[in-house]
Amino acid sequence: MHLIGLREMGREEMIGLLDAAEEYLDESGAVHTPPSRRQALAGKTLGLLFMEPSTRTRVSFELAARRLGGDTVLVTADGSSVEKGESAADTCRTLGAMGVDGFVVRHHDRQLPHVLGDRLNKPIINAGNGSGEHPTQGLLDALTLRRHFGLKSDLSGLKIAIMGDIVHSRVARSDAHAFSTLGAEVLLAGPRRLLPSNHNQGNWPASMTNSRKEALRWADAVIVLRIQQERIHGNVIEPHSYAMDWGIDTSVVERYMRPETVVMHPGPVIRGVELSDPVVSSERSLILKQVTNGVALRQAVLVSRFGEESQ
Ligand code: CP
């Protein structure tokens, strides 16, 4: 019923969701809703509980629900009774009493989706829990790679580097679990202080490097991450020196990357730090394809949790 993380999700379920998402992409790769699905969520109302900032995830869940004939209500921290001290669980209970059928939740607390999943008898979809997981991002990234490389089922044979602020990133966790479950090789690359410690390496289905050059030469695809300044306590990373050591601009591309290697980023991109303007808009960038595929993937997820087949 819930979608909380990809760590526990099996290969068959992942492939099933990727296959289902294909139904919402037309031959040109644009997102669309087939007529047979336009009432799939009729009569259902989804609560969007976004207690951290979001553009892509929030809007794409909203569009996905509406295009399936469903309704949404949005609650953010600003202007809701959360400001007066109401807990997220009580907010969900309150919306549930009004007839809301399930929740998409973004919150800084890593435990919250698990707590809500245990306490509420309604589907919970995790849209980002602090530095925990971001499962729909992991799935849409897998979908984007599968489509770009023309793979039919899983990601076997692909070499995928995830680069940047790994340790504070929920996207890195969900991506690593999705890609490795789907048979890809995963390499985490970043400065030592932004990689998992030796103690935590066992939690990651991936190898690691401190060399940008090694990662870029090795990879078929590079997932570039923003520095999560909001989750870094103490020494803040200096953007200029980070860009020099770990950023990807045209000269880095020319020196280290093969012509067929693609660049992805979950967004938001901080241009000039992790990626330069020309790289963001280059042929090898799949960033806007990720966004498009995100709506399709979220339509598939909503139908799996709220549609007739979920009953
Ligand atoms: N990728 C992602 O989660 O983006 P938003 O923070 O804009 O939702």
C-alpha cells in the first residue's frame, strides 16, 4: 500500500512500475494520459503534505493526480496549523477525517513516513524524508536511463556514477538502491567529507571513489547532485572551490567524458557550481527528460496505490 523507500523494493515491482509508466509517455517521449486512465482516480483525493520546499515533486504529483481524474489538497508548513504546533500525523488524521484518501509527504524527519505508515490506514507515499529516501525520484531516474539506453527490462550492463554530496542526499540513496536492484554497477564519487564513512559503506550497494576523473571516465551515466547546504551543519562547502574540484563544465567534459555518456540531475541545479550552463543545455543532458518522465512515473505510482487494481 505505501511507497516509503526503494531499499526494500524488489526487482519485479520496480520493473512493473517502470513498465506501467511507459503507458503515460507517447512515441515522442511526451507525457500523456490514455483515455482509459483519465478517470482512474475519479472520486479520490490526495493530500500533498509538503513541509520542505519542492517544485518538481509537488507539481508533478499534482499534475499526475489531476490527469487521472483525482483531486488534490496541498498543505505546506507556512500558513497551516503546523505553524501552531500541530504534528504531521495529526494533520493527516484531520485531512483523513475530511475524506482525503492518502498522502504524499515531504518532511525533514526520516522516521515520519514509517510512523505515518504504521499509524494511518491510508497509503503513504514518501516524497523525501530528510536525508532518507526519495523513491519516486529513484524510479523516474531508472525510467529515464532505461529509455535513453533502449533497455527493455532492467539496467544490467550500465555503469552509473552518482557524484557530489552523497551523504546528505535522499536521491543518492534511492538511486543507488534502484540501480543496483535493476542490475547496474553503481559508483559513488565525491569529496571524502561528502561520501559515506567507512562505518556506513555497507549500507550502500555501490563502490566509492574520491576521483572525479575516475568516475567520469568510467561512467555511462553521471547523476550529479546539489550540495545539500540545508543539511550540512558546521563547515559549509565553499561553492567556488567545489566547482573547481567537482563541477562539470565543458573543459571537464572534453577531458574526461566519452561522447555517449549522459548527465542527469534531480534538480534544482545550482548553475556554475555542480554543472555549467552549457553542460545543462547540452545534448548529453537528460535533466528535462527526467522531469517529464517524473509525471509519467508518478501517474503509474498513483494508479498502483489508488486505482482499481490496488483494491
Ligand atoms: N528532485 C526534486 O525532489 O526536486 P524538488 O525539490 O523541486 O521537488
